[in-house]
Amino acid sequence: MIVRQYLHTEPVVAASYLFGCGGKARGAVVDPLDDPEAYLADSATLGLPIRYVIDTHVHADHISTGRRLAEAAGAEYVLFQGVAARYGYTGVADGDVLELGNVRVRVLHTPGHTPEHITLEVADRIRGDEPWFLLTGHTLMVGDLGRTELASSVEEGARSLFRSAERLRGYADHIEILPGAFAGSVCGRALSGKPTSTIGFERRFNRGFRLTDEAAFVQLMSREIPPRPARFAEIRAENLGLQPATT
């Protein structure tokens, strides 16, 4: 298993990932933000050709380079099926599996931050069949969960996110989480500057993730909402290929 985490601070604070099976030379990039050449160069250096480029959701605070990277790498661009089918991308559904040699990626539909959000459960079959880590995007981050009103109402998104959090709490404490953002991102309110954690640590110390009462969870997610990103609706449209963004 090869994993590379990229921590971005410009134009927004976000994290992206290159990972896969070195032995079988099959890789994937998740939530790309940087110039495609950065991922292509590392892919070549590591001997890890990119087979899939995956966005965990349709971003509202920055322009994804997912489609550009997929085209440059000759890879499939992957989104949740509910949006992918409309725009000609590769769609995945809850429970689908993407094979990367000895690395298995299982798709979990985890709506809330956005309706189409997915989490990726990753296992390295050389070490064992059990999951090793979760690429959680903006569903579960270190210290918080993602804001819920950029693609739905606050309450509707929060109720979906509560069910997604319940699902993630079902994982064992030792499972690592690799999120799509860290401190400084507008997509959370109490984010840590440490960009990785575990299910167990977040279960104990993440104020939203530890809540098991839905009403209390919705109330929490309705407070202290950060300012919305400028032109967030237009940016989401650009990330779907619908229109040029103005940023």
C-alpha cells in the first residue's frame, strides 16, 4: 500500500490523496485540488499509474482538478452515481468496490455535507481483509463534521449527516480517518490542524461525532455556521462541468 497526503493552503485549505497498490501498479487520486502535473509526477515516481480520480463530493469552495487530471492520466473520473449519470462520469453506488490490485476500495454513501457525498473504505489485502482507513472527505474530519447547508437546508443536511455519522461510528476504534480538510477550511467549525485521526479518538473527543441524539445533533449543526464561500453555487456548477466559474 502506498499513501501520499497533500495538504493545501491555497486557494483554500483542503487535503487530497494519492494511494494504491505498488505491487500491481494501480492507483487512485481523491479530491484533487493542485495542478494535475503534481499528481502525475508523483504517480510516475512511485510507479503507481492513476486508474481512478475520485471526488468525494461536488465541492463548493474550490474548483476541483478531478476532470482535468482524469483526462491527463487516462483514468476514470468518479462521483456518486446520482450526479455522475447526469454528466457522463463514472458513477458509483453504496457498496460498490473499486479494485486497485491488492488494495480494495469500498464506497459508502455518506450524505449530509452534500447529498452526493461518499466515503471510501480502504483495505490492503496483503495485510488483511479488514478496513485499514477511511477517506472521509468532509463528512467526518478531525474535530468536527462538515457543514450541511451548501447543497440543502441546514436541517435536512444535518439529519442526513447524523445517519452517516451513525454508520461511521460502527467502525472499530483503530480505523484511521483521512479527511478532506483541516483547520482553516470553511467546511467545518472546530477543525484541528492535525490532518489525520482515528474513529476511536473522534468518538471520544469530536463534539458532533459523539452525539447519539438526533435532535441534539441537528441543534449543534445549526449553530456557529461559518460564512458561506463566495459564489458557492457557481463553483458547484463548474465542478459539474455546467458553466465557467467566476473564481
